[in-house]
Amino acid sequence: MLSKSSYKRKRKEDQEAAAHVFKDFLETFQNPTASIANKTFVRSGILYQNNEEQTENIGQIYKPKPLIVQTKSEEARTAIECAKILKEAALSKAKKQEKPKSNLDLLKEELKLRHSERGEKERLKEEYDLSPTLITTESDDTNSTNLFVANLSSKITENHLMLEFGEYGPLASVKILWPRADECQRNSNCGFVAFMSRKDAERALKKNQHRDDMRICWGKTVEIPSHPIYIPNSLLKLYLPPPLSGLPFNAQVPNSTNQIETETDFENFDEFLQKCVIKVTIPLNKKVLTLVHRMVEFVVREGPMFEAFIMNREINNPEYNFLFDCQSPIHVYYRWKLFSILNGESQKSWSMEKFRMFKGGSIWCPPRAPCYTAGMPDELISSEVDRKKLSDAQSTRLISLIQILTIHRSKIAEAMLFCLNHNNAIDDSIEIILESLMNPHTPAYNRIARLYLLSDVLSNCKSKKIKLQIEENESTLLEVFRFIRNCSDDLKNLSDRDNFNSRVIRIFRHWDIHKIFTIDFLENISSLFSTIKPRDEDDTSSIDEPLDGANLLKRSLGDSVDPNVVTAENLNAKKVNELSEKDITKYFVPSKWDTIDPEEVEAQAMSTEKMYIMELEKDVKKSKDKKKKKKLKR
């Protein structure tokens, strides 16, 4: 380590040496004759290629001349610039040696570098961005319940996916990767559908892996929530209580048991109750479930007197209504839970065997605890997916829409939307429409409206790539159009007949343009109407008349047809009406359980007055005992 004086001396010597070197540098380039002042050059001869020698100026002294002559001002300016360069280089070198970079500076440089790299990655991603149809994601995880769905139509929403895949089991999550602002021109999207169990995911992949409208493969594992976002209706029915029957504890009548219809049947009412089944369901409301479990805990510990005390005290509290309503599902669960705990079963596990709580009573079915991660039962899948038919209520709704159908767009759109919303049973819906077209009592204007409905449903199914059974069984549709041809021949008025047939041909042209059916099939059904003469464009006949019913009703169809579209015999409407009209409660009278001697009830009831008297007696007894103890101490 140098001292301060030696450091100054060394620095001064370095400056003098640098000044001397700088002076020599300037003299070398600014005054080139100064460096060769003591040197003498003598000229010699010149020898050419042809051995000729030039002897002029031989022996003379050579005096070189500077190429550039600089003035004093230019020399001073050049010296100043060189001095600045040397000074800046010396200062930068000193700064590098004296001030090392801090951690903050290093962090700033690292962040700048990362930011520049990120910008470069985004630029490259935009240049080489792949379309959604080329995106693939395969996962080798055997525990994954997540499915990657690609090539989705831009019109499909998350609700559509939820209904489409929800029939295979409860769903954990549904997500569609919507395009960004710069990707709005994409015609397809991709997304993910996560199930609660691997079993349901495998079933869904197997059923949909050969579809044309979407491509499905395994995705990466996602976190499974405690409760699904969607539960199929068939699975939810297992955990929901049955409808009210009017019987004790809401007992349900088995299907094999005949209904009570005569007075003699009421004499065997006890035997009838023994055949009924009581279904126990766990309340889905956690607050109510906690209250029931707390009540069971205290009743088991304190006895039935505690239950009577709570019933008297909370008689006006709606939270304790389950103690009084013996037919409510919560009361049924409360009674079963109390019986289960008293028989030594655990709170979280119990026997699933059916039993009778008392002699002569109904059969009790223990509840099934919700377990969404175990997978959907196979019997529910077969009834939900393989059946693919409309329920009785849905069939009745579609029949009513067809009965009021006209050629107005709003009516046709409403019926078409109903069919597309139930696309799982689209074949059943088309079958109902075809049956309505085969009804001989249907007016001509209603028949045209139903043909429009059929055409719209087929066109939408074709655009969504939904496979239909009618495409494989075209003979049924051919038979329908033969019947329609016969109906058109029955029209008495020629203009009505031409108007009707021209609209049918327009439907055929629409099917030909959109390629809904094969060309051979369209030629076959068109041949049925080949006797129709084509009209010129300038023809202003009745072909352009609105077929809204007014024109046809004024003619041959006004009073000769039945306005009903679909008969009860054709579409089982009679059976649906009978089922809806049946009410099981009207077949029973109040049982002897509901009629009890009021004097006996009053004697057994624990009223608030009796409870108050009992408390007073306890207080008096305690006070007497205290007085006796004081006397004994004295």
C-alpha cells in the first residue's frame, strides 16, 4: 500500500511520461522532416525491364517533402481532441476500478435482459403460432380425469359442453379457451372437460373418440374440487327425496302393488303398509344436517324427555319443523339416524341392508352417501345414454308445440329449438314429427308447417354434424312423402293442390343445395311429385299465396277436417294424461295413526304448564334441603 506522498510522486511521473510520449506522437505526424533531420538519402540510378538504365540525378541528395501541411490552428485543435480522448479513457478506467456494480444494478440488468428475451419469445410465438386444429396435448398420467377437446365450433359454449359430457358423470370443471383479440378470425376453439372420477372420463372418451365435430384426447391432471359443478339428473335422483305420497313417513308404493280402489282394500291397510318402502335421503343443506346430528346426539344422551322439551320450546321456530312434520324427508332422516346410532352404528358408516323399524311397519332403505369420485353407476349410464328417448313430459311438450304449429317463423323456431336442446333424443323427436305428418286429419297448412319444422331440424343437425337414424333408414321418409302425395291429391281445388306441391318441391331443392340426403334418394321422392308442371317466373297464380290457413279454410278443407294434429292413440298422449291425472293421495283415507283420543294425547303430552310446575317443585325441594343442612350444622 503506497503512502499519499509516494502516490502523488508516482502520479506526477506517469503524467510526465505520458506528455513526453504524446509530444513524440505529435512530432511524428505533424512534422515528419524533424524525425529524419540527421538522416541523408542519396539517389541512385533506375534500371528498367529492357536493361536500360537511367543515370539522371545520380549522386544527388534526396530531400522528402511533407504531404500535408497543417497550420498552427489545426495542430492545436488536433492536440485538444487527442487530449480529450485520453482523458475520457483514463476516467472510465478509473471508474471501473473504483466503483464496482451494486446488487441493485446487477438486478436491473438481469430484468432488462429477461424482458428483452420475453419480447423475443412473444414475437416468435406470433410468427409460428399453430392453429387450434393442430394443437395436441397428450398426458401419460393414468390418474388424470381431464379431457382435452379440440376442433370445437365457435358457436359451442361451456353450457353445451356441460350438457354434452355431463351425462357420463359429475363434472369437476369445464373450460373453453376463447380466442384473443388478434385471433377472432379462428373458426374453431379448444377446451378442457374434467370429471370427478377416472372411470367416467374413460367412458366419455370411449363414446366420443370417433366423432367428426370434435377431437378428444387426455389432458394434464387438474385439481378435483370437493363438490362438482354439474351432477347428472339420473345421479341426482339417488340423493333427492321421493315425492309426497300421503303415507306415514312418506312411504312409497311399490310398482308391483295394486292401487287401493275399493272399500274392502282399506280393511287390509296394515298389510298394504308392510309392502311399502321408505326411502331415506341425506339432507343436502349442511346447516340442516348439522342441526339434525346435534339433535340426535342430545336425544341419545339425554333420552326422549329432551326431545319433548325441545318440541315445546321451539314450537314456533321454523328450523325445528322437522320434529313435527313426520312426512318431511328431514324427519325421515332424523328417525333413521336416531335408530342407527342407538343400534351401535357409526355416524359416518352404516349398513345398507333394508330393515323394518318395528313389526308390521314399512321397509326402510338406508341412505346412500354422496360419493362423486367413485364414478357413476353403470345402470344409470345405460339408462341415460343408450335409451336416448324423450321423457313423458318432454314428449307431451313437443306434441303440444306441434299441435299449435303454424308457418310463422316464431312458432317453427320455438319447436326447432326444443328439438335441438334435447339433441340426445333427436331421433325420437324426428319420429314424433314424422308421425304427425302421417295423421290423415291434419290440415294442409299444418302439414306444410311440420315439413318446414322437419327441414329446419335436419338442416341444423347437418350443420352440427349430428348423426341421425333417418339417414340410414330412408325408406321411412319415403313412405311419409308417399302419404303426403296422396293427401295432396285429395285436395279438391287445383290451385290449392299446386300451392301445396310447389312448397314441397322447394323443400326438396333446399335439401339438394345443402346435401342433406343423397341425390338418389332426392330423385326418388321428387319423382312422386313429377306430375307437377313447372311455372314461369312471370306467372302470378296462386302459387305465391300465403299458406296460412285462411285461403285453404275458405275452400275444401274448412269443415271436413279435425283441427287436432296428433291423436292420443298415435303418440301415447292418453297414457301421459292418465299418469298426470293420477294422484296417489286420493286413494287413501286418514289412517288410525292420524286419529288419536284427545284425552289420551292431553294426558301424555308434556305441556309448558307441566314443565313449569316440575321446575317449581325442584326449586322448593332444593330450598328445603338447604334449610335442613343449615340446621344440622348448627
